Amino acid sequence: MNVLLYSEIPVLLKKPKIFFSIKPRSLLFSTLTGENPPFYIPSLSVKLASSLENCSDTNSLKKLHACILTRGLEHDSSLGSKLLNSYAKFDLLAESKWIFHRISDRDFSIWNPTFVGYFRAFHYDEVLGLYVELKRRSIGIYGAAVTFTVKSCGVLGDLKFGRAVHLDAVKLGLNTDENVGSSLVKLYSERAAIGNAAKVFDEITERDVVVYTVMISGYAQGGDRYAYEAFRVAHEMQRENIEPNRVTLVSLLQAASSMGALQEGNAVHGYALRRGIDCSNDVFVTTLMDMYIKCGVPDKATAVFVNTRTRSIGSWNALIGGYLRLGQSLEALELFVQMMTENHKPDLIAIANGLSSCGDRQYLRGGKSLHAYILRAGCKLDLVATTTLMDMYSKCNCVIQAEAVFDRTERKDVVLFNVMIAGYLQNRLPNQAVKLFHEMLRMGFQPNISTIISVLSAVSDLKDAIQGNGIHGFLLKRGLQSNTELANQLVEMYARCGVIKSARQVFDRIEHKDVVSWTSAIMGHVNNGEAEEAVLLFHLMQREKINPDSITLVGLLQAIAQLGCLSFARETHGCVHQLLSVQKDTHLVNSLIIAYSRCGDLSAARLLFERMPERDLASWNTMISAYGAHGDCVQALNLFNQMRKDEIEPDNYTFTSLLSACSHSGSLAEGLSIFRLMIEEHTVVPTDEHFGCMVDLLSRGGRLEEAYHLLNHAPLRENASALGAFLASCMVHRNAKMGETAGRQLLDLEPGNPSAYGLVSNLYAGQEKWEEVAQMGTMAKEKGLKRVSGRSIIEYTV
């Protein structure tokens, strides 16, 4: 008998002509007798099946197909299923379907491997089509067909088709099957239909570890709302004496991360250690580290990382990314450097983490080194890494380099534009930000909420209400005006542009006002000199039972400082005290000190300052300024000396407050000493404010010539405040000549300021130059200028 040996097939594949010329006597025997030969056919089928499984290219596959046909094995269902799956694996769907249709009519067993093969070859649409064909032929729906169809629906995100398959499964009673049930639970969970997933889970009669794990995973991925349910199902699983596996524990760790449940996360970790579950698995390690980081204990995440025998790039990324999320960029950068030192090849996630660390620390040299590594290694950056590279350069004040990366990126998206616009804002280039926004629209990109917020911020910096109106119209056309976050930004934009009426209109139309909405409106009124309206808004906010945050209270305190109402300051102090019992906020205490000082209660301001557990530079400056405003130069200087003893380095504002205090109290010698100390010892370059204080100090001391000489210093030639102070001193000291010169300069500088005409007119009146007084009145009248009457709030009630 001519028996074909196993070893001949590889040779025959290389020489098809020799193979086709062989006359298989065993095949003739089968034809004549109707019986299978004792050795040949089974041996050849097994060998061909093995060759199909190991086939690595389409040419070999087609040769094997030819071999099957010439040997008369095309009706072998086992070989047929392997053959169609092999074609599907190589994306040769036409050939795969041809084989299926030739066999499926007479052999029902071919359907199951076809479902499996198409699914494993990632042809999910074909799986759905196969299911429709199965129903059309009325052959009968079975569990495996439902399982793989539902899984395919999950991958494709086709919930509608999945629901239809679920209905078929219920009709046939397949919904209680554990395989069908678990696939349905996964489908509903992934499509955020957790309620439906739970109902399917309850219908499964016999649950194994896979079914429980799928349900736990669904709850874990459902967010804070469902995270506790994951642990409830885990307890139920243990009551059924079903031991969780590593995948179950990973899902439970994700649930603990979602709700920040450190105790539950610790319990899962301890269970894994007690049961000897392999904790060195990369997925388990990274999930465990992520849990500890999100629960606020990065030291434990570091301990897990250190105790891991083999550290993968994934575990490095988890730890570095965790520190970045916690705002600890220095630790993240140190870990990244250590990773590179140990010769781990970074992937795109690691590169993005490294660039983020350098950007947050403004470590330009490190960022450039990493960029050079990317170029040398020939790394092709994805959009995430590209945007991170741009962000790094922007944060390091290298916007030109960020622009170069942006321009070189061929496939741009909205996020890329957003990062570049944000980069312009960080580098105080709002014009370029608005220009790029318009270019983005011209290129056909649709801006998202982040884009609009950034552009509105740029318009606010420019104080360009016309541009702001245009963007507001853009939002109205797209129906985005109801978005609270965008409306809040519109309120801030209009307020900063000085159009407080439009800001209030937008605020009043916000349907769901949050604390940011109220705060933006309050700050808008404060910054536009409408302190009374700001206080009214705060009381309305309390009536709506919206709890203020620290920023809201800072705005309210600024309004109270403008009003000078001590009773309001004391009332607000109670709200501040309540908030400070929860969180320490130095900025809020500083604002309260300013409010008490402006309202005349310097002792309360001093008491607050002395009781502060932590004082920053702004705290010292605030108290020094308070003493200066009350004319207590001695206490201001004493506080400055104490500040120097505590090794707190003063800044420009410190010296402005000190010089102002000396000026108000007429302490000329002390003021000159402070000015000299500022330049010689602290190397602070004098600003307009410093020179203005010195002009005022010298003028009040009667040293008009020195003041006039300083006044003509280049930075002060256009300083109206300094000119006004000098002019007032000229009137006091009856120096008409210098006063007239300063008066002319002041009128040239501020021709539309009625106070300037009043000062010059008073100067002439003091010299009894009535014609000149009349002339000043006529000039002011021609320009339509009127003096604004002052007012004093004695009592203010709401």
C-alpha cells in the first residue's frame, strides 16, 4: 500500500507539481470499497490539521487547501473549519465564506468553530452577520453562538443588537447559562447599563468565578456610585465558597481606587498575600500601586514597587504617573531619571510622564535632553506624547519651541490646538491664542469646552469686549449657552472687560448656578467698584443655600473693605472661622486682616496676624500695609525688623508699604533710610510706586526741589499720582512756580480728569489768580467734566 508519511507534507508543499502527480492508491481503495483505509486518511487529516494551525503565510495556506482538494478531503468538517478560520486569520474573508457555505448546509457542526474563528480573527461584524444567517436558516440558536455574538457587540459598542440577542437568549432559556450570562453582563457593564447587567447576573443559576468576576469588574468600572457594590458581590461570592482569582482581585482594587477606600484596598492586598496569589503579575502590581496612590498613600505604592522582583515599564509608569497626579513632580522626575539610569527603554507613556515632570518643574534642560533622546531613538510620538512635549516647552517659557512642535505635527486634533492655545496664555500672549482659535475654525476643527474657556480667558486678558461678544454669539448658535462652566467664564470675561451689565445678564440666565457662578459674579462687581451689589449677591447666595468657598469669601471681604463696614467684617469673620476649621487658608486670613484694617479695627487685624500658625510673605506685607494706612510708622518698621530676623526676604510690595507708611506719618529720615536699604542691601530695583512714595515723602517734608528732581526721573514723567501729590505739597508750602509747572504737566497727562483741573484751580485760588481759576472752570466745562461728590456710608442694611 502506498502510504503517505507525515514527513512528506512539508516537502510536497515546496514541490506542488510532484505532489499533484502522485496517484494515491489508498484513495482508490476508499472509492472502491467505501471504507476508510486503515492508516492513510486519518494520518493525513491529522497532519494537515496541524499544518493549518501552524501556517504562517497565505501562499502556504493556499497550497494546503490545494492538497486537501486533491486528496478528496474537502468534505472533512474538521479540516474545513480549520481552513476557514485560517483564511479569516489572514483577512481572506471571501475564501473563508466560500468554504463555510459549501460545508454549512450539510454539516451543522461547522457553525460553532466559524463563530469562534471569526471572533478570534477580530471580524466582529462577520460574527453578527453569521448570527443573522443562523436565525434566517432556522437551524437553531445555541449558547456558543449567543456568547460570541454578544462579545462581538461589546467590542463594536452595538448595544441595540446586543439587546436583540439577549431577547433571543431569554426566549430560549439561554440567559441562565453562565457563559451567555457573563458575556451579557460584560456587554451591559461596558455600555454603562449597570442595572441591566445586575438583572442578568441575578438570572444566572450556576455562577462560577468568571461570572462573579465579570459582575465585580462591571461595578468597579461604574465609578464611585457602584464601587461598594463590587465588594458586596465579592462577599456573596465568598459565601458561595468560590475563591476569587487574580482578575477578581484586580477588579476589587480598581473599585477601592475609585472610591478612595484604603481599608478595603489593604484587605484585598492582604488576601492576595495570605492565599499565595501571584502578586508579581504586572497588571496586579500596577493596579495595586494605583490604588495606594489614589488613596493618598504613595509611600505604600513605592514599597510595593521596591519589593517587586522584576519591574516592568508598566510598573514604572504607574508609580511616576501616580506622583504626577498627586502634584509631586519632583519625586516623579527623580523616579524617571532612576528608570533611565537602570537602562529601561521608555515607551510613549513613560516619555509623556518624563516630559510632564520636566514641565511641572520648569526643568528645561531635562526636557530638552528627553526631546533629544526621542529624536536619536527615532521614536514616533503619538498625539499624547506630542501634546506633552508642547506643554513642557510652554511651561518652561519656550513658546517658540512649542510652536515648532505644533507646526511639525501633521495630524492635528482639537486637543493639540487646546494645548497650544493654553501655551500662549501661560506665556502671556493672548493675541496669538485668539489668532490660533480663528485658524482652528478655518481648518474645520470644532472647538470643545476647554477651547472656548481658554479663548474667553485670552479675551479677558485683552479686555476685548467685542471679541468676547463674538465668541458669545458663537456659543448661542451652537446651543452651548446653557453649559454652566462656559457661562461662568462668560461672566468673568465680561466683568474683566468692564461690561458688568452684560456679565450680570449672563449670570441671571444661568439655570444651574454653582459656587463658581456666584463667585464670578461677586468678584465682577467688586472689581468694577460695585461693592454693595457684591454684598447683596452674597446674601442671595446664602438664601439659595450655596456654601461659599475660600475664593467667594475673599471676594466678599474685598467688597467689605471697599465699603468700610465693620459690622459686615465681623459677620463674615464667623463664616471664615468656620471654613478655616476645615482647611488652612493663609490667603483668606490675609484678606480678613485687610478688611479689618480698612474698616478701622487695627487691633483685630493685629490679633489675627499674631495668631496665624503659618505666615507667608503676603501676610507680613498685609500687616505692614495696615500699619502704614493707619499712620503707625513705628509699628510698621518694628514688624519689618522682626520679619528680617525671621529671615523672610522682603519684596517690592514690602518696601512700597514701608515707604507709604513713612510718607503718611511724615517720617522723612526713616523713609530715606528704607529707600537706601532697599537698593543697597536687598538689591531691589525701584519701581514707579517706590519713586512715587519718595516724591510724596520729600514733598510732605518740604524738600520740594529734591522731590521735583526725582519727579523728572524718566519713569515718573507720566505718573499722575506722583504729580498730584507734588502739586498738593506745592500748595501747602506755597511754591507757586513749581506748582504751576507740575499743574501743566498734570493737565497734559490727564486732560479728561476733573480732579486735575480742581487741583490746578485750587493752586491759582491760593495765589488769588481768579482769572486763571475761571479759565480752569471754563476748560473743564467745555470738556463736559464734573466733580464727583464724595459720600460716606454710616449705616448699610440689606
